[in-house]
Amino acid sequence: VQLQAWGGLVKAGGSLRLSCAASGHALIINTATWYRQAPGKQRELVAMITKGVSTSYIDSLTDRFTVSVDTVKNTVYLQMNSLRPEDTANYLCTANIWTAARGSVDYWGQGTLVTVSS
């Protein structure tokens, strides 16, 4: 299983949806988490989704970010609205994924840069 994420460049006030796709077959995404790390700052947990239903967010982003999972496409999304320059960071997705061959294993994506211009 591999995780691959895609980010992008957006103007302040705009929206962007990050995607994190898990490759492979017959897999189940138990939990998925988005982190971000801005230049010169520590990594912070942005959002988490469990069993495709239960979600949690860092308090400051609850009203702007939404995490979801498409279980058919095995893809985790992070919808980001009303983006601000301070949202500029490298965004990283991780997931705990079950497969028959390996059981439940934690996987990490490669990170994707999101740049919000003012």
C-alpha cells in the first residue's frame, strides 16, 4: 500500500481540496490523519477521520476544513475553505490501513505543499 497526496497553489480566500489516495486492492482505511508543517514551525495535527465517519479537527480549523473518505476510491480528502496565507505548509497524510496480507499497518504519504498567496 502506498499513499500519494496532491496539493497546490491558491489565493487567499480561495478553496482547495487535498487528496490522498491509497493504492492497492481489498483494503480498509481504519483511520486517516492530515498533518501540516509550516516553515520554521512544528508539525501539527489538522484533522482525523475514523471508520469513515468520526472526525476531529484542531480547534482553530473546525469551521474551515473538512476531512472525508471515499471508500470506493480509497481516497482521503481534506477540503480547505477560506484559505489564509498562514495555512501555507507542507501537508502530510497518514493512514492506518487493513489488508488481508498484512493486517492493520500505519502508512505515511510523501507530503504535499500548499501555498496560499496574499
